[in-house]
Amino acid sequence: MSEAITGKELGMKSVRGRFMTVKEVASFLRVSVRWVHSHMADGTFPVRWFLIGLRDRVVDSADLDEYLSKVFMSAGTVPLPLKAERKLIKEASM
């Protein structure tokens, strides 16, 4: 496997992480390469991508990470319903 290419090396200032190829993105998201290509082609891929060369597409790993952090909440980050909060406060004051 080759070393990671960063946007800084290519003179791109809008890239914050490292470039991931379509194959790496598909593997990371556990979808097919064809799925990633088709969504990039019709403009429905939710993460910004860059065209490198004539046909190679890459995704900034920081953008992908940011998108996934917005979509998926980790356990314990969802606020409790107000009723459950009141119950916890009541039990703590006893």
C-alpha cells in the first residue's frame, strides 16, 4: 500500500485530512465501490470529493469523519426525556 497523500502536498488548502480512494471509502462504509461511484456521479454522495487526474476520485478523510459524526450518535450522547431527568433528580435528592 502506498503512503497517504494529503492535500497540502498537492497545494490544496481546503483539504484537512488525508485522501481516501473510492475503494478505501467503500471498504470503510461497508458498501460496494459501484455504490460510491454511482452516488458520486449523480451528485447524491453526502461528502465532498475531488477529482484527481482524469477519472480518479478521492475523499478527504476529515470530511468523511465529520459527516459520520453528524449522522451517527455514540451511546450516551442522546439527551434523556424530561420525565426521566425529573425521576433521576428526585431519586438523587432522597
